Amino acid sequence: MAGVTPDPAPTPEGIHRAKVAALRLHGGGPLPSNATWIDSLPAAERARFDGAIRRKPSRTLSGVAVVAVMTAPVRCPHGRCTYCPGGVENASPQSYTGEEPSALRGAQFHWDSAAITRNRIETLTQLGHATSKVEVIVMGGTFPARPRPYQTEVLRGIYDGLNGRPSADLAEAIRTNESAPHRMVGLTVETRPDWCDGRVLPFLLDAGVTRVEVGVECLRDDVLEAVGRAHAVGDIARATREARDRGLKVGYHWMLGLPGMDPERDFADFRRLWDEPAFRPDFLKIYPTLVLPGTPLFDDWRAGRYRPYDTETAADLLARMKAIVPPWVRIQRIQRDIPSRLVADGVRTSNVRELALARLAAQGRACRCLRCREPGRRASPPAESFQPVERDFPASGGDETFLSYEEAETDTVAGFLRLRLPSADTEGGLRSAVIRELKVLGRSVPVGGSGGGRSEYQHLGFGRRLVARAEARARAAGHDRIFVTSAVGTRAYYRDLGYVRDGPWMSKLLRP
């Protein structure tokens, strides 16, 4: 179909005419969507037409399509933090105002996880994105604290939304998704440090969860107590270790400018994240504290007892933080997705990340977090220019190895793998090597497709080579078996590499 139009840089209108002409040439039939059409093209042709079709390209630059599913409002198990705007009283999910896009979508579909998932898949497809590989994040507060039947229903609905049909139960939904058109390649839930332990993690693993986002906020017990968090720094370290030893990826929600903090204390806490092995999360979401009406913090602000950071202060601090973030960490998000009209005081601009990066650039420096080094954000070097890199560091009582393929001149990462050798005295966790994450970056290429187009590095062998390197490292460390925390939709991939189901994981015997 691509050859129907001679236009070297087709417009959307030209592409539509080309599709119509091709259908006439081949005897008619339904007109394919732009997304379906572009995914059927060879890599070279995809690169030629892609710019005219794909809208909001950053949605799939990380190699997957991301779907957020908001859960129904409910009271938080510990009470309420002083800065929290949400909850049953406000008819919004905990920690949310109710006017974030994901919260509005949740209310629109009456918190039906299947309907929300279907809607997002349809929207992404209409925008021209490949949706055969989907990462889902369950939002709305402390998900593991919800009644187990509710958790099961939400997760079953998400799988049903991906599968395109209802299932009898969660187990059937999971089995179906292993070969579904839209496969779950990552599943995240939000939780608290005191709800991230042996009570809840086994169920989450069985349900296909691969990552937990933990509300950490800061590393000072006095501040955590003052804002009503009802957990301590020790709980953060324990939760991180328990999740890691079970092969889960761990992310932190991190707040700036909480009551009792200042830029120097915030920066010292941030440095402590990386200096102390008890923490060292895999990714971060960083939120400057906002003053929102209806919160206890709003009352303190109105009485003159609290002042949040302004945009300039936050951008300066973020630039300092980004300058020291390790190259194996991804800063997922900076700033909450809250309409500025709802903010009484604090950082109202949505581009504070860009302001921080501009400050770094003016100093001749750059952020080395994984997001900033993804193909397409800085550069898209040829696949053959990437070289293997290894980084080792202790974390949570065990040893972590971060394997990657990187291009040094542009500091771009094509793919990476997180290998853990668990702590010796783990309780309830794995006692052998485990691959906690495998990811090939760049634009998402459909399952069964071929990469090689602009910013496309999937299906070129990077993943297999990373797994082989991890197996060699595990074998050299004396392990005779290696586990993988595989998402439901990637189990077939690991079966092709010789792995078999082993509880909620996949595993493989390592030959001498």
C-alpha cells in the first residue's frame, strides 16, 4: 500500500488517499486504521510514514503503551496526610483531586476497570500507537489495602479489557492474556511501606504484578510524623527489601518541600537515597508539595505556618538532584497532573522538568536517568553502535547488576536488565538469582513485528543478549537456577528462551 503514493513525506490526507486507492486496486474491503496500516509496513516504510500518522509520540517511546486505571474512592487505611486532597469525602480517589485526566476517566466509566482499559487502548490506537505491548498502572491510593475480592475484580477487569472479552475468573483472564492481541507486559500498583510485605506481595505476584510504587515522600521520621504518614523510615527500607527479594521492581513517590524541609534538607535526603543500600529504588516520581484547598496543609498555609517552594526554587533543586541521579534509575514523572486552577500555592507550571533540564544544560551537564537517555529523546543511533555495559551495586541486603546496551557518544540506552542476587536471610523471597526487569527501549514495535526503523530497537536481539548475559552472571555467582519476574504477556517470550512456569515466576536451570 505504501507504494500507491509517490509523496516522499506524506501528509495524513495523502495517506488516507493512498489507503483508499490501494483498497480499490485490491478489490475493496474495510479501510484499515492508520495504526493497523503502519504496523503492517516494513521497518523502512514505517519510518517514512510515521511522522504523519503517530500523534503524541512520547506515549510509546519507552517501548510500551501505558494505560492508567483509577480505582474507586475509599478511605485510606491509616487516615489522611495533611497535604492529601482526595478521599470519599471529596468523591475522589485517595491522593487525587478527582480532576486529573485518569480520575475523570475513572468516574466517566464508573470505575469499571475493563471499560477504562478498553477506552485507553482504543484512544492510543486512534493516535497511531502500537498497543500489542501494554503496561498498566493501577492508581487511586493503597491498592493492597482494599478488600481482596475488590482487588481481584479490578485486576480481572483490566485483563478482560486487554483481552477484548470477559472471563469467568482472574485465572482465566490471565491465561487468555498470554496470547492476546494486547498483552500485559508490566503491571504496577500503588502502595504504602506498611502495605508492602508478606501479607500482600504473594497475591500481587500471582496476579501478574511486576512493580510496586511505594509512597515514601522523604527519609525523616519527624517529617513523616508531622504530615500524618503513619509509617517510619525503617518501614521504607523493609518494604523495599521484601519487594526486591521477591523479584519486583520498586519505585518511590518522593515529595519536595514538605513541612519542616528546605532545599538543603531535601537534597541531603535525595543523596541519601543513593548513598545508603537500604534504599536505591529503581525509579522515582517526584512531586513538589502543593497547597490544595480543603486540606489541613491549606489551613497551615493560610495561617502563615507553611510556605511551599515556588517554581524557581523547585527547578533549581530538581537540577541539582538530576545531576546526581544514578544511570540505572528512571525518573518517571515530575509534578502532579493537577489543574493549576486548583492549586492555592506552589509549583503551578507543568514544565518544571524542562526548566530543571535547561539549568543543567546551561551548566554543561545533563541528566543521566534512563528516561532522559531513551532513544528518540536525545538521539537514535544505529543499532550496531550500542555496546554492553555492566554496573554492580549492593541494595537491600543483596547484590544488583544493571546490564545494558549503550551508545557512549550520545549517552543513549537501547535496552537494560536488572539482575538481583537476593539477600542471604530473605524471608518469603527467592534464594536464587532473579531477573527483575528486562526492557528494550525505543518506539514500540508490535509483537511479531520487526524493528530497525527510526528509534526502533525492539526485535533486534537486544533482549536475548541481555538475558544471556544475566544467565552468565548468575552462573558465575554459583547459582544453578535463574528466575524471571515475567509479566503475563511476556511468558511466551521466556518460554522460547527455555524458561518454564515456577510459581508466579518463570525459571530456568543453568547448565555448568
